[in-house]
Amino acid sequence: MVINRDKISDFVEPWNEEALLADGLESAFIGVAERAGQNAVAVYDTQKVIDVFVSDGMTEEEAHEHFQFNVVGAYMGDNTPMFIYQIDMD
């Protein structure tokens, strides 16, 4: 299933209509996270984000560096998306 920005926005809005979404990373979106006393935020799978960057022409190393400095390092306040590392159960 291809998910677009509008579908993600519609999905996230009931939790937090001010939640920020990561540009161009729709295929890495996995849901919404809530924590006590904090705004709900959009959540992205870090490996899928890296995969997007690699498919855009970056090396794996460039993708990781770009992710750390330009994605995780781009804190935009309480509505900034969250990026998670999932455990590989295989």
C-alpha cells in the first residue's frame, strides 16, 4: 500500500493536529506515539528512512550521516516527529 502525505496527516490529526511530518519520508511512516504530558507525534522507522535516502542515491554511510545531522538534528519543538530503531527478531 502506498501511503501519501494527506493520508498520514488525516491519520495523525485526531491525536495532534499540529504534529509535524517528515518531508519525503511517507514510506517510512509507521504510526503515532503518545507519552504522558507530551504531544502525540508522528513516528517513522529509522531503517526505512535510511532506505529512502539510499534509494535517492546516497551511500549507506551518507544516508546515516544525513539522517543524524539533518533529520534527527532538526528539532522543531514539541511536535517534531520521532524516529525509532526496531529490533530485528530474526
